[in-house]
Amino acid sequence: MPVNHPRVLVAGATILAVSFVPRTSAAQTARPHASVTVEKPKARTVDGGSCRILSDGTFSATFPPDALPTLGFSIGPKATMAAEMHANLAAFKGPGTYKDEILMVYLGKTARDESYGGLGTVTINPDGHTGTFATKDGKASGHFDCGAVPAKP
């Protein structure tokens, strides 16, 4: 008496093989990731980070580690301490150069060790997600990539 089980197994194996064939699509291409490169006072590149536009129109960016970000800056009149630090109170309007914005660069293990900041210039490139930064005193500078253009709320 013949057994038909081998056909069932072959059919099942064929279906499994087809279902595991990788497909190439735009959704599966490598997603860009955020990063920051500090060029001055000493070179350091850190992967990760985020940029966002808050509901009040403030552009905010932070790059790891979270506890003491390598780079953090904000553009807009609602940025924390903007008025007290005499920062630029103009609203974020998209790509361009923003002078007298609040920025901080931390390269040490604590906030007192190798920290640079205060006011500086942040440039958002025409692509909307890359740019440069420099402290007003010229002690720290570099470039960043948000990974994608931040969505407006």
C-alpha cells in the first residue's frame, strides 16, 4: 500500500522555502541613523540621537548618552533658559543659520569635566536633518545628522 506523505512534506518544504526568500523594497533598505561628530576641541563621533520640533515650534536635538549628552541644542523662543541666557528668541523656521542659540557639548565623564557651551551658532542644512554647530567662543564645533527630517507636530 503506497503512502502519500512524501508529497505533503515536499509541498510544505516548498512553501516554506518560498516564504523565506528575502524581498527587496524601499521599506527594507537601511534606515538612516542619527549621529554627531565633535571636531573641536577633540574628535569624537557618537551614533544615535534625536531631533524633534515641539508643539511650540522649538527645534530640539540631543545626542547620546542620555545622562550627559555629547551634544544638545535648542532653537526657538521657548527653549529652556532662552531669555535668561540672552539667546536668540526668533522662532525656528526651517533650514538656515541660527546665531546665539543655546548649545552644550559634553566630552568628559561629568558636567564639570570637558564641557563646552552657552550660546553658539547652529546651521540646519537645506536637507532639513544635517547641520553644523559651533560655540560662540570657538572652543567646540562639529556636525550632526538627525537621521531624518523632524516631523512637525
